[in-house]
Amino acid sequence: MGDAGLFRLPKLDQRTMKVTQLPLEHFVRQSYSMILEKNSIMNKKKNYATLLLILVTQVMVSQAKVASNGSMDSPNILFVFSDDHAWQSIGAYGGRLKEVAHTPNIDKLASEGMLFRKCFVANALCGPSRAAVLTGKYGHRNGVTWNRNTNFDGSQQTFPKMMRQNGYQTAIIGKWHLASVPTGFDYFDCMKGQGRYYNPFLQRGNAEGLQDTRTVVGYNSDIVGDLTIEWLKNGRDKSKPFMLMSQFKATHHGFCPGPEEYDLYDDVHIPEPDNLFDDFSYRGTAIREQTLTLYKNLSHAILVGDPGELGELNPDQRKAWDAYRSKFSEPFQAMNLNWSDQSRELSRFKYQSLLKNFLASGAGIDKNVGRIRAFLQENDLADNTVVIYMADHGFFLGEHGFFDKRFMYEEALRTAFIVHWPGKVEEGVVNDRDIVSNIDIASTFLEMAGIEIPQEIQGRSMVPVLEGKTPDDWRKTFLYTYHELANHNVQPHFGVTDGRNKLIYYPKYNEWEFFDLKKDPQEMISQYFIPENKTVITKLKKELVRLRNQYHCPPVITHRNMNKKANWDYEKRIIPIGVK
Ligand SMILES: [Ca+2]
């Protein structure tokens, strides 16, 4: 433990477990043909001796009963994954919304495990994050770099496939989003596309492919909770450990809460961020050209009407939803303003409406996290199941006036990540030191299961970090890549962060932004042109090149550009932090 290598080798007993999972015939055939191919000029006597040794080993390891139904060596894994569930909206993160966040169950999970404050995503978008989780790779290596092409190539290696091949029962329930039929799962029951908040259409199947489709009546998060519990109750093969991905659609765009959460934020005032009315001074062109402010770009339907992702409501649901919506539509009508009015009065109303819908949607996830964990507790599964809570990426909740993600600023780059691993992870630890990522999930789950990690995986196992034994060579910097120019006019960019200092590059403009989060946690004044930062910026540029090489980034964005002297208007308007 605490090995400083890039990947830690599995323990010997864990390595042998992998062998016992392979059918004997398969093992003999593979081994024998491999020997013949590789050693055709070796004498046959030696070949047979090698084969005999392998067979004897096979028989010996088969004597040992493989840990089933979860154990310390091959624990069950429950991966709860939500969508856009901003870390600052979760109480345990202690941010500006902690007094109004309604996340008691996620907070409890944090109090029983390790909460990461520096979990960064490779790319803050739904599809790319899901592909990064499954493969442990950046988008340019797994094929999903943006949401317009989320047709994941299911023939590539993924951790669920490897776990399934090594004796785990694998299942995924809820949001999939990756267009192609899920592969590597003994069971899947997923929404089509983004999924609808009410009465979602679900596609169900197994390792053989799609088996049936159906519409399930009800509210999305409650359905994901129900189906997760139902699978744990009746879908499991109790002779095997399981790896279950329970993936919520909430709190994605549409931000529709469920009926049980309709009244949660009545008469509650949501605190505003200091930079709700950011004027985008002292930063580059990209932030001034985006179209993701809640006061200009959030549609009427999203806050006071029917969002596109609402789904088709039955008469009872319609009546309840309209009554809920009147809490927003009636005050809006009373203001007697056009929706496109950009007055602070209407902007503040939009902020309150967005946040109430978002937080109530988050509360619906939290309630179901509580239900699922209660089931584990009541069914003797709590002690041998690792429970993870993670969001696919962060989300702006009014910071800079934004309501979306994409930018490499802290609200989107960071994501919620909490791990409860009974007997392994110390309870209630907040990890604000180690930089971890969604690309680390695959390696981590493989090591938890005692499966050797393929070299081609780009993320690293967090197991030693979780055990409080962070290797000396653990990453000190992180590469972010944003490829998509589709919605909200956010230009492609990439950058590097060491957790405090952050450098972002926008190729289209040949512009850089530099922030020191200790001095400027809200990233309001780029300090790129301040002479005293030259040393750290030069160091980060070198690190950016090193990381892009390490991760085999394609040369679509040339390093020649990166070395050109930036020359742009705002250079003249730049000020050092602290100077008024
Ligand atoms: Ca998302």
C-alpha cells in the first residue's frame, strides 16, 4: 500500500480471483493457443510443462471460494451519479447555499466517508463525462468530446465490461445519454436520450442487447430510486458481488422537481452570489461572448412554463404541476414585465425561480439516496457495499450570472464526489488536498474489485488516496479540455490547474486567463498580464504542454499559438488584485 507507481498492482490473492472467474475450457484454449503461437520454435516438452503448470494453478485457485455477495476483497459497488448537481448546492460542501440546501442524506454519506473538494472533470458536459467515467479516458481517446455526438462506441473497453468478465454482476439504471445501446451490463434499464422528468420512456436489456421498452408513470428521480431498489431486491445474483450504477436525470436542464418537493421552497429566500451581475470586465473575450446568463438566455418555459424535458403529464400530474408552476407564473405576471426585460428586479426573480426549482430537484435526488441506503442497511448490504455519490460535472447557479456549465471556472470544473467505503475509508474526512477526477473512476473500481488496470486507461486508481496513503507522485496538476462550440457560444478552450493557480487558453482568440483562487476565488480578475505572476504562468504553460503530451491530445490546437504573444484590448484594462 502507498506504492508510488502509476498503477498499483493488485494483491496476489486478488489477482488469482480473476483467474477463477474464467470458464475452464476458455482458459485452456486461450492458454494453449497462446503458447503455440508465441513459442512455436520451443520444444513441445517445455510447452506441455508450461500448460500443466497453468492447469495445476487453475485447479488450485478454483478450490478457493471466490468472495461472493460483496466482501472486503471484492466489495459491492453502488455508484450514484447525478446530472449537473452543483457541488455548491450540497450542504456538505459548506458553500454559500448550505443554509438552504436540502441534502440531509448526501450530507450523511459525507459524514460517513470522504468528501473531495478537488474533484475535477475532464470536460464539463453530460455525454463526455459519462464516457470518461466508463473508459477512464479523455474524450479524444474514447470518442465522446461533445454532446452533439454522444454515440458512444460500445465495442471499446469499459470498466463494467471488465468487472463483468471478472465475476461481478453489473447493472445500470436511469440516465445513460450515450445514444448507443449500453454494453458490458448484465442488466440495464435506462431512459432514452436526456430522459423526461415525468413518465420517462425506458429501454431495458442485458448483455445480449435491448430487450424491451416501456413508459413508466411517475417522477423521474422517484422512478430511478424505485428501480434501483427493485433491482437490489429481485435482480441480483446473490452468488456474485455487484456493481450498480444508479444514475439520476435530475438536476439537468428543465430543473423540474417532483410532487413531494413542490412545497419545499415556499417562502424561502435564496442567497445571491456576489457576482450575480458580473459585467465581465478584466477577463478575455470568451466570457463576454457567451450566451449563458440567466437574465438573457434562460427561456420563459424553463421557469414559468413547461420545459421541453418535462414529459407528457396525465390529468392529475398536470393539475399538480400547474398549481406548482403558479408559484412562479403568478408573481411574474404581477410584475408586469416582458420576459426579455433585463432589469435587476426581473433578473433577481429569475435567479430565485431557477434556484428554487434546482434545489427542489436536488432534494428529490437526496430523498432517493436516503431510500436506497436504507434498503442496503435493512438488507445486510451496508457493510460490504461501497457507496459513491458523484455528479457528472459542476454547474453555475447564478455565479457570473450564469446558469450552465462548460467554462473551466470552479463552479463547472469541480464536481461533487463522496465515497463511503466501510472499513477502508475514514469517516467524515474532507479531502481538500488531492486532485482527483471522473477519469479516475474506472481504475478505482477495478482496483477495488482486485482487477488489474490496463495501461491504456488514463485515470489512476484513487484507492490509496481513499485509504489515506496518497502516493508521493499523485498528480499535482490537472488538464481540462472543452471541445464543443454548440450551445451558449462558449468557445473551445483548455487549461491547467494546480488547485490554486489556473491557466486557461482560448485558441480562437489566442487569449489566456490566469487566476489565483486564493486571492480571487470567484475568478473575477484575470491576472495574466500582472508581471509578478510571470514565473508561475511560465511553469503552468510548461505543465500544460506536458499534460497534453501525457494524455496524447490531438494537435488540433497548435502549441505554436500558445507561444504567440497575446495582444488584445483588455490588456490595457487589467488591474492587479486588490487595486481599486
Ligand atoms: Ca450533466
